[in-house]
Amino acid sequence: MPEIHNQRVARIATESFADLLGIRLVSNRPDHVVVRMPYRTELGVGRIHGGAISALIDVAATASFWSDPNLKETAIGATVGFTVNFLKLAVNSDLTATARVRRRGGTLCTGDVTVTNEAGDEVAMAVVTYKLTQ
């Protein structure tokens, strides 16, 4: 896998806002990215705030859409929208988001993200739409 591809995905998964949340890249390959957000009380005492989980979803999905090693350096993109379903309270646990690209269209991509707690329970799932132009 080209080095520029790995650097791009790692940067998306850990820069600025993702870094503020403590998100770290666990693994990546084309169309599949795994990121982890460690628990800390700033994310919610007793339960992790849905906004933090939603941000984790967005970071994971964005990194997966950018994981195509054939993307040009001039590519630009932005999240169009996503639907998230919270399945179980996330309580005092690191969270892992697994993002998979479902379809790459002309400029719109869709993907699925699942979020699990340390015990492996699904706490959220989302469908994400992303605009990516080359």
C-alpha cells in the first residue's frame, strides 16, 4: 500500500478535533478503517455523550472514504450527513469505531460504521454519506 495513502488516513484519524477527543488509528486498508477513542470523564460522567460518539463515527467514516490509495492529491471532501442509532449506553469504556465503505459513486460515497465498547457490545451504528471530488 503506498506510503502517502497510510499518511493521509493516519492524519485524518488523528488531527485537530480527533486529537482533542484522543482518537487513535488502530488499522486501515482500502475501504476499511478502525479507530479507538479512550474513555475519559470529559466525554461524559457515567455515560459517554452522544455527541462524542457521533464525532468518533464521523472521523472513522471520513478516514475510510479517504482510504482509497488511488485518490489524487487535489481531492477534497466533506460529510454530507449521517444517521446514527444508539443501541446501548456507553459507560466508562474505550470505544472502537469500524468504518466500511459500502459504495463509491461519482462524487458521493456511502459507508457503515459500528461502534463497540471494550466488552465488544455494539453501542451505536451509523450510515454515512460523504462527498469526495477529485
